[in-house]
Amino acid sequence: MAPLTEEQIESIKRRFTEEDLDHDGSITVADFKEFLNREGGHFTEEDAAGFLEECDFAHDGKVTLEEVLKASE
């Protein structure tokens, strides 16, 4: 897979900032569930956890920007 372009990285950073509701540098299942539901969804914590699982390389229940960028490569 090709490296991410600067435009793609900036887009991911903007989206990450939107999803990091408490602005602590990580997205938790609770953050992500709330974000998805604000966007008009009807998601459970299990739904949100399933989405985040792909990016949670540290297996600590939260996702950092670095993990999202790594998953996007």
C-alpha cells in the first residue's frame, strides 16, 4: 500500500479531532459511540467497540491518532 499523502493525513487528523470529544488525545468507545449517535446513528457500545477494535493496536480500549494513522497505511 502507498504511503499516505499529506492531504490524507490532514483529513485523518481533522476527523480524529472531531471524534475525540473530550480532547484527551484518544478516542474511547464512549467517545466514538457518542460521536456516531450525534451524527444521526443508533449505535451501541458494542457497535462502537467493534469499529475501534481494528485500530486499537495497544489493546487498551482507546485509539490514538498514531494508531489511526497506522491503520490507514
